[in-house]
Amino acid sequence: MELLDVYVSLFAAFLKIGLFGFGGGYAMLPLIQQEVVDTHKWISVADFTDIVAISQTTPGPIAFNSATYIGYSAVTDMGFSTFHGIIGSAVCTLAVSIPSLVIMTVVCAFFARLNNNPWMRASLSVLKPAVIGLIAAAALMLMNNYNFIDYKSWIIFGGVFLASFKKVDPILLIFLSGVAGLIVY
């Protein structure tokens, strides 16, 4: 495959993800998995799981972080140089961010005038359950043998899940989960 074709494929895939990824990064995860693992087979399920974990621990939105990593990996795994991998990262990151930038610019320009419009309220009320469903799908997608390798990982998950209902600081939960993982594994 020619390098330009790879860049165009990456751009088109992540533009589509950015355009239809309502609800933020976690809601985009099923779309990202479908495009990069199932459709194009740029990375494996195990690599995707690792990318999600790495993207959660690095600053920035998970969709941008994963797009950056996938762009680099897809290009370099095809035998192209590190330099071309960096360009692949930039292509994916740019593509996933363009729809949000355009949509938010348009929405912000008209939101003040349309805030009390019943059609606008109806549209937003329809999107809320869809976003919740996509986030739930992302959570279920991550419940696989790569993340839950034995009963100890389920215990850590259960503890964090229950603690989240007690309004424990999420940063503290992430830190404690990391410490538990280091101790147990």
C-alpha cells in the first residue's frame, strides 16, 4: 500500500469517528475499535486495549490520544519510517478533531439564539440516551480477557466501582488502582 493511500485511509477513518462520535472520548471507543480493529485491521484487540489504557493515563481527551497512537502504529507497522509514523499521528489527530471544531463553532454561534427553541431541546434530549448507550458499550467492550485476566482484577474493579458511588475522588481511585495492580501483579 502506498504511503499516501495509508494517510488518506487514516484521515477518512478518523474523520468519520470524529463526525459520529457524540458524547466524548469514551463514547467514541466503539467507533474507534470498529474502524481500526475490525474494518481496517490496523491493530489487534490486545493493542487496542493497551492504547485505551495508555490514553486514559496521559493528559488530554482519550479520542485524541488514541488517534495519535494509532496513526503512528498503523504507519510504522506497515514498514514506513518513524518520521512517517509521526505524520500519521498528526493526520489522525487532525482528522478526529476537525468535526468537533467545525460543529462547536457553528453551535456556539447559534446556541444563544436557539437555546429556548423546542426543536433544539428535543434534539438534545434524544442524544442523551444515545450517548449513555455508547459509553456503556465502551465499558462493556473493555470487559475482556485482556483487562480482566483473573479474579484479582475483578476484585480491584469491584472495589473501584463501589467506591465511585461513595463519591471517592477519581484521581485517588486511579492512583490506588495502579498501586493495587503493582502489588498484585
